[in-house]
Amino acid sequence: MIRGLMPYVLALWLFLIGLYGMVTSRNLVHIVMCLAIVQSSTYVLLLEVGYRAGATAPIFKDITSGRSVVDPVVQALVLTDIVIGVTVAALLLALAVQVHKETHSLDPEDLRPMTG
């Protein structure tokens, strides 16, 4: 029973640690890294949802018809999530570089509000 809950507990723990880091951080780069930790909790959660004990890889060439396989859609979703996470992190880090060029600081409190 406890063994089956551990991935969910790990996903929740990663989410809460990353969220705490994002809320309390005073550095834009640290906030981006904490966002990556929050996103890694989704990897754990998706992989746990698609996991089946005793199942094989979804390659159907040598598998008999009664054998259970792991869901390949969940694995594709995790790969898509990783690609999106890297893209978002790169975009946010590029924005942090631009903020540092303008304000010479990475503290979000040093940003002035936009005026229109």
C-alpha cells in the first residue's frame, strides 16, 4: 500500500518544494529553476499514471496477445512535457538576461511597474 503511494508523495513533495522556492525567491534565475522542479513533479506523476507492474515495452513484434504493455501515450506526453519545459526555461532565462541588462539586477523587486 505505502509502496504504491510513494510516487504520488514524491510528485507532491517536488511540487511543494518548487512552489515554495518560487514564492520566496529574490532571484529571477532561481525562480526559473524552481519552476523546472515544479514541472519535474508532473513527469513523476505522468509516469506513475502510465506504469503497470509486470508490463513490457509497447513493441508488439514479439509480444503475445494476452501480455500487458505500458501505455505509450503517457510516455509521449512526458517527452512532450520535457520539450515544453526546456523551451519555457530558455525563454524565461532569456528574459532574465534582458532584465539584467536593463536594471543590473535579478531581483524582481527592482523592476519598475509598466506605465502606459
